[in-house]
Amino acid sequence: MYLNLIKYFSFLIFLTLFSYAGGNIEKPSDKEEIKDTIVVHGMVLHGKVMNLGPKKLSFRLLYSDGMSHFAYKDIESIHTKYNYHISFKRMDIEGRVVGIEDNKYLKIMEDGKERTVKIADIDNFVMAVSDDDSFENKVRNIFPYTKGNINMGFEIESGTTQKNEIDVLLNLRYKQAEHEIKLYVDYEYDTRKTEDTPDTVNKDELVGILSYKNHFKNNQFYFTTIAADYDRPRHILNRFIPSAGYGYRFKVDDSKWLEPSIGLGYASTSYTDDIYADKNFAVAALGLSGKYQFNDVAYIKRFIIDGFILYYPSLTDMDEDWILRSNLTFTVPLFDFLSVKLAYNLINDSNPDPSVGNNKTTTKLLFGFDF
């Protein structure tokens, strides 16, 4: 396994260096000559607004491949010649940014009329299709409140042992105003065959987590979650864990945050073998998720670490019955829509079969499509 990971990493390094080596500064096209302008501490900067965060604006300077981030309190004025699709408070508008007020509001010129938009209310900020008709930008405009990625990894081995493995990881996030819905799906399937043994399924497992959050005040939220999974080799036919509770986000910005949560739930598990009785018990729902993004990293530009831990101990006997799901992912974006991920998963639960144990870890390399 580790030899394969080394080969995958070597391929990743090759792709990364190939994608960024040389050619960083190209002759500007007609569209690139259309530039946005911001004034920071008296310094006039030309380029393109890339993102609006709650505290900072991301700006790509003209003829530069790097990204700069400016706090709104440092921006004296802003004027864009590009048109942007701006989503806020269940509304969608297109227009040019023509000013900033009190470090908290943007002035938007929409069809000849000026509108004031509070920066903290903006859910999505992307360039309008009229100024960028690429496939990636069209997707972002069609689904302004939805972000996500789908990642795949596979391994095919031929020789004395024939092995076929596929891993699929899906993340979806829909956020509009105070409402947020997330879907996480992780599927693994693996078969092996030798001259002396028939085709055997070593992995057939699925983890799915659907959650809803209501951000009712500042960084506080209520949540409801339904977690479901199965794992045939570990004798789990199906498992469902509905839960609800309260959480708080400790937030630096959209790319750096930590989110603990606490609540109550109920776990219901059925096993594939009749010798194991079904288990149903009330649980505490304890969660921790987070993200940290490093910007302007040499060669790879951005490096993202994110993950979660969901722990469901029994309310009556936590030493006897518990369920834990966790994921830690390292992401290197190669292009706007393509990234590579190294994912580490830990499963720990009170499985009744001693032969499969309670702990299970997997490490996998995945290539992903981000949108």
C-alpha cells in the first residue's frame, strides 16, 4: 500500500510542477485588459476581485498569478469593470461594484440603479457569465448557493493476485442566508482473486452523513443530522443515527474555522449474521469539524486541511456501546476545478465480532473535481 502511495505522490508532484512551471505571466487578452480597481492605503491596484469574505477581499493583481487579501478597513475605494453575480438574503443580482461604505457595505450598480449590499449578508460572489463564459463559471452561476467536490481513486493490480479497488468521496454544501445543508458520502469497494482463491469482496462499505444547520445568531447554530452506513465485511447490514443539538463556530474567516457541537441521538444497527442481535440505544452526539487553508504556498499556491469527528457514546453504557466516524483530508488544488486529496479515515465502534475488531483505518489518494 505504501509503495502505491509513493507512486501516487510522485505523480502528484509531477502534475503540480507541470501545471505551474513557466508561463505564469502571459500576454493579456482583451478580457484581461478589463480591470477592477481598488485603493488600499492610497495605493491604486488594478486586477480582478476573486472573492469576498466576511473580513477580507481577495484580489488578483493584473498580470500576476498570485492572490492578495485586503481587510475592508484598509480599502478606501473599489470600482469594478467586470460584472459580478452576487447572492445574498435569497436574492440574486448582477452588476458592478462602484464603492465601499463604512467598511461593511458595497455599492452595486445594477441596470443603472445603485444598490447597497451588506458584505456579511453575501453568500456567493462570482463573475457574471457575460464577462466569463467558461464552463466552470457557468456552473458557479447556475448553482450560486451550492459548492462541493467529487473525488475518485482506484487501484488495479494484475499478477499472482488480481485486485480491483474503487474509492468515491462526495461533499456537497448548500448555504442560503441562515440555512445550510451538507452531504458527505464515502464509498469503498475492493475485490481480490488469486489462483487458489475465488473472487472475494474485501471492501463494500458506505458512510453517508446528511446535516442541516440553522445559523440563528452570529456563529451559533442548531443542527439535525442523519448518519447512515453499512460495512459488509464487518457484518454491519445497516446503521442509522439521527441526532439534533447545538454548535458554535470559532471563525477566523471562511477558510479557517473550528466547530464543536453537542446533542442527543439514537443509534439503530442491524447485522448481516443472525448470531448478532440488533443493537438500539440512545446516544450523546458529540462532533468537531474544522478547516485551515494555507494561501500563497510555493509551487502549489494553496494547501487545505479539513476534517471531522463524530462520536456517539451510549447514554447508558458508553464503555459497551459507542460509534465513532472521523476523517482528515489534505487537499492540493491543481487548477480551479481539479484537486488531489490525501484522506485518512478512522472508524471505531463496538462491533460484536472479535475477528474484525473495533478499529479500522484507511488512507487513500483521490483526484477530485471541485465546483
